[in-house]
Amino acid sequence: MTIDTETDTYEQAFAAVQTAYGLRPAVPTDWPDAPASEPRPGPEDLSEKNLGQGWTDRTLFEVIASLMPGARMVLRRIVEVGGTASYDDGQQYFADHPTDPIPPTRIGGTLTSIKAVQRRVGPLGVHQLLQRDERAQLYRIDRVLVEGLQRAYVLADARPDLLRREPPVRGT
């Protein structure tokens, strides 16, 4: 038995359940039309306009979709604070995070994974999406890319099914 909750009406679902249990409902001669459903947004809805150095809204989404959840959260935090954050502030924010803490010893590796994903799915030969100022101990994202990342995160919130998940925990 299959019920498509996006296209089947309540009456169709109810009839399918009754039939599965052998209740043989009276079959209506004319099924009511299911309400029109809105198409779900996807990466194809994002702009391919060059934001600079080959970055587009779509490539920015591909980067965040490919990140592990912890790295995605760190990048999102930097976007939320305007594109510039100190290493210490990020470390403190995630060390004390109420639902998804990242230990201070892991934050550096989390940030490094953003560079690795960029090399795999980002445009070729561009500056790092997440730039580090060693002297000031700041991470920075260009303003135009912050705006593109904000648009990409809107899609990520609407379609979490498109995002990479944590790897499965190996059995003991």
C-alpha cells in the first residue's frame, strides 16, 4: 500500500487503508481533485549569476550541502555575525552551545574541513571562501559571498533532505 501525502486526498488515503484491511469500501465514481501542491525549491532555483571569482548561489549551496553538520553550523555562525568572527569567539560560542557543542580541540579541524569541501565542489582557482587573518586571528568571508550564503541557507532550511548528514556510528 502506498499513500502519497503530497498528491493523494484524504478520501483516497482512507480508501487505500480500508482496502488493505479487506473492508471493500464503496468506491466513488469521481475522486475529488487533490489540492495543487507547490513545487519544492531545489538547487536549480538558485542563481547561476557570478558573485565574484566564479562563486554563484548554487555553488555556495553545494558547499554547505557537502559540509558535515558541525562545519555547516560554524560557517553559518560566521555568516550570521556578518562574515567576520574571531577564532576565540567561535570557539567559545560552540564550546557552550546548548544543543550542538563542538569541543575547543575540534573547532580547528571543523574549519579546515570547509577548505577541503571548497576544493572538491567550489569553483577552481579561487581564494578561500573562509579566509583567515593569522595576525588578527579572524575568519572572514567576502560580503557578496555572505549574502549568497544567506540565500543558500534559506534553501538548506527548506530542504534539509539535500544536506549531508553525520556518518553512521560504527557498531561496537
